[in-house]
Amino acid sequence: MKFIGLTGSIATGKSFVGEMFKELGCYVIDADELAHSVYAKGEKAYFAIIKTFGRGVLDKNENIDRKKLGSIVLKDREKLRLLEDIVHPEIEKKRQKLLEEIKKKEKDAIVIYDVPLLFEKNMASLFDCVIVVWSDEKTQLKRLMMRNGLSKEEALKRIRLQMPIDEKKRLADIIIDNSGSTERTKEQVLSIFEKIKNGHIC
């Protein structure tokens, strides 16, 4: 089994590339979806979050309101660390379980783990290789403004909050340039997929 990290920055097209790999027969695990699942009612993390942060983080249906929780932890580094200590081990358990299930099903599977903060969380060593979906800032800015209805200033502010995409590009094993056409991106994904499948990379 090949375990490959996929990352990028806001509006570089990481999820779009993930879907292309899925269409080619890769297993794609979305880290954000795993994170959402551990907050669900009845999960171990659900009870630990209520115990740590109080019932004020629940909505009227007794689900964790991630906006309320976010407003607490984003102002306080110590509280953010507490939340991460609750959530990350549970995400890791779910990831390991998924990987074991995939391995049983298909021992030569190519598994892509889509992680927005892969480098920020020092996760690169977990993978056989890391793919970064890159696009130039002008394209990134244009996409983000269109997608989220933001002004140029607001979009730039969001981009600058993240690790620079050129820094991620420097740390990558494989780069997919998603600044051009969909066809050009598809060609790159297909070429990378074939090389991974045939054992030439990763």
C-alpha cells in the first residue's frame, strides 16, 4: 500500500485534484471529514469537549457548535492546545482504522490523505511522499474572490494567514501546477498516478 499526503493552500485546487485521484481508483481520505466525524454526538471527543469547555459550546440540538467552540479556542492558545489534545488522537484512531480496512481489501492500494495543514502539523514523515497542489498567487486570489465573494483585500488576508504556498512547494516531493486549464491538471494527475502505480515514484 502507498500512503500519500496531499496538501496545498486555500483556493489552489487541492480537493479538485483529490477528486481526480479518486476517479483513477485511489482511496482518498479527507482529514477535514474525519475531524468533523469526531465531534459527532456520542463520540468520545464529544463528551471530552463538553467536560472541558462546558455545555455552552452546544447548539439547541445538543450538537457541538464548532463556531462557538472556535470563538473560544482561537483567542486562547492554551485552550486550542487542550482541544487539539482531545481531537487529534481520535482523528488518528479513525485514520488508522480506515487504512487497515483499505489494506485488507486491497494490499496494493494507493491511499491519498488530503490534509490542509500537513506541513504546519509536521506530518510529512507519515507519508511515502507528499504532493503539493500549487498555483500562482494571482490565480489563487482570483479563484478565492470568485468562490467566496470576497474583496481583493479580504482574499489576500486569508491567503497570507497560511504558510506561503511557495514554501509548501519547496517542501513537496511532487508538485501539481494547477494554475492552468483543467486538462493540463488532469494530464499531470494521470502522469503522477501512473508513476506511483508502476513504482517509479513514492
